[in-house]
Amino acid sequence: MSKSLQAIRGMNDILPEQTPLWRYFENTVARLLDNYGYKQIRMPIVEFTELFKRSIGEVTDIVEKEMYTFEDRNGDSLTLRPEGTAACVRAVLEHGLTGAGQPQKLWYIGPMFRHERPQKGRYRQFHQIGLEVFNIEGPDIDAELIVLTWRLWGLLGIRDAVKLELNSLGTSESRGRYKVALVEYLSAHLDKLDEDSQRRLKTNPLRVLDTKNADTQAVLVDAPKMADYLDDESRTHFEGLKARLEAAGIPFVINTKLVRGLDYYSKTVFEWVTDKLGAQGTVCAGGRYDGLVEQMGGKPTTGVGFAMGIERLILLLETLEKVPEEISRQVDVYLCAFGEAAELAALALSEQVRDQLPNLRLQVNAGAGSFKSQFKKADKSGALYALILGDDELAQQVIGFKPLRGQGEQQNIAFDALAAHLATCVVQG
Ligand code: ATP
Ligand code: MG
């Protein structure tokens, strides 16, 4: 195929054989979030570039080198969203959703775009489910965000494969004091830092903490610790969070080097990581961003949220073989009809059945075909039962009912008894 007719590198089709797992995952999350009282919000995929520069921060990896930015026909600079928080805050402000200090518990789902090097678990178009909570400032809500993800891992059967890492970044003041101390220390060891860290020392010194370079890591062993610079309020908040996680029985580890890639975090930051996916091990990450709304022009409004990477979680379900068997079967009953008269009757009958059993997954054969070929299609569809309607059955106003997976004998069912019969043998979701 000519190159111009291929998908863009790092941007994937999600094929029909994969979509059942995606939908299972998305539906599981959506139901859980309904149960915890979160409301869905849907934002556009494109925003003014300025939004991301102002919220994510000019010297972050995302804004420095990962954004898909272009000029539209009016000459405005637009960007395909690289994450959801900025747009969510924009929408909340634009529509006054947090005016008068009212709390909001929101979630969103959708594609995000970052120009990164594509590899397993890292793509240029990828999908996130994100939560953002505004105007609830205590650690109780930080804990709820973590508790509900823990419940999700339980529903998905992957609790054993993920680990929670926690840190507190303090307030912007305490972080500022820590930054000064860190820069002072690292500057004294400048020659032992890798090139990237030398650069970050000037632009975003906290990011040096999560370097992968062994020499720089060695220098960091004796570096000042963020925990020693925390202000009292952040310390109390962090203790409150830890107490709640302990009360809920959720294991965690404190990772003092966890700083997160975005500028806007304060106090709590956390990541759920797995060692089952190689280098792309973070499946869910977030934290508190109490200063962001004000920084974006709103009234002081606390915020806390996280986003999970759907591709990585799907990969994890596949790797751990936690894909429920029943999700791949999408047909309950397959109806075969032979000849014009039978096809007409089959159509009328199938619509009556759908009226009575709205959740029945009933596939009616299309494209005619011999007995053999229709039967083959019925079997291949994965259906549990085939219905068979030919001239003989039509004359008697019955339909052949044939179990395809060895559950009982073939029998004829009267047209007007069909829906009731199907209701007894197909579990409807
Ligand atoms: P990483 O350190 O892996 O680059 P990040 O800190 O840039 O992650 P966030 O911005 O916090 O990631 O996004 C939240 C989650 O979205 C990540 O934990 C990950 O699961 C997922 N994610 C981020 N970038 C990508 C990507 N390029 N491809 C697939 N998933 C991604
Ligand atoms: Mg990244």
C-alpha cells in the first residue's frame, strides 16, 4: 500500500477483535464512577495552544517537545490535547461549574496526542480515562481517588500486578525552598550529572530526581530530601492520606523521587505501576493541583485528579490473561432462513422477538446461502443457538431451534412461543 494510505506512526486502529475488551474495560470503569458519584464531561480534542503552555508549563517535556501544534485557517495556534486536565479546568471555568466554591467530581475519556517515540505501551495517539475533583481540599478525596482505582483493579483481577507509589510535593512555597537547596547541592556536583539533568537543573530541577542515568542517581543518594522541606499543612495532609489508605487496607510505598512530569502538582502525587509491561510501567498517575485553577485565571479552587492509560491497562489484562471469556461472544442466537417467503417471515418474527427481548443479541442471516453455508456462519458467529426457518417450518408456523454448543436436542418452537423460550435459555446482559 502506498505510504500516504497508511495510518500515522504511533496512531493505531483498534480492530473489531480488540473492541470487546476495550468496551468491557470502559464499561467497567464507567459503572464504577457512576457508583462513586462522578459525572462525565466531554471536552473538544483541539484547544488553543496557549491553554497547554499556561497550565502544563513551558519547560515540561510535553510542551517542549511532544505537542501536535498547528496553525488553523484563521492563523490561530491550536494543539491536539496532550492530556485532559487543562481542558477540563478551562471548561469548568468557562461554564462556572466551580463558582461559589461548589465541589465537582468529574471524569472524561478520550484520545490524547503526544509526539513521542512509539513503542510498546507508548503511542502518539493514546487514550486516557481521567478524573478531576474541584473544591474538596482534604486528604479524604485524595484517598477516594486511590480507593476507587484499587476497587477497579479488583474488578479487573489485576490487583496483584500493580503497586501504589506515593509522594508529597508540598506547597509551591515549600517546594520553592526545596528547589533552592536541591539546585545548590546539584550545582556542586555538576560535572557528574548527565547532560539532560544539567539542562533540567536550570529549567525544571525537580525532574532531575526521576533521571534514569546511573551516575546522576548516585549523586542523588545524598541530595536534600523533599520530605524534610515539607510545610506543616502538607505534612498533615500527607499523614491524613496515608492513614486513610491504611484504614482501607491499600498497600503503598513512599517514593521520594516521584515528581511527575507536569508543573502544576502540589501536595499529593501518586502512580500505580506494574513490572509486567517493561519500561512503560505506569498505568495510572495523578496528584493534587491546588494552584492550577487560579493560575489559569479562576478564583482559588483546589483540585486533585489522575489519568489512566487505557492501552497500558488493556495490555496488562492481555498479559495477565485476565480477559473474561464471555466478552468475545457477541451473538446469542443466529437465525437462518431459506427462500424468499421464509426470509420475509424471519424478518417479521425477529423484530417481534426484539420487541419482547430488547437485550437479546440476535443476528439474522443476510445474503441468503445454502443450508450448509448459513449453518457454518451461525457456528462461526459464536452463537449459542441457531434458529432455522424453511418452507416446511413456515407452513406449520414453527421455527427450528438448535443448540450449537451441545446443550440439548433440536426442537421446533411455535412462532408465538419463541420469545418466551429464548428468554429461558439465554442470559441477557
Ligand atoms: P510517562 O512517564 O510514561 O511518559 P507521563 O507522566 O507522561 O507518563 P501522564 O501525563 O501522567 O503520563 O499520563 C497518565 C497516564 O497516561 C500514564 O501513566 C500512562 O498510563 C498514560 N500515557 C501517557 N503517555 C502515554 C503514551 N504516549 N502512550 C500511551 N499511554 C500513555
Ligand atoms: Mg510522558
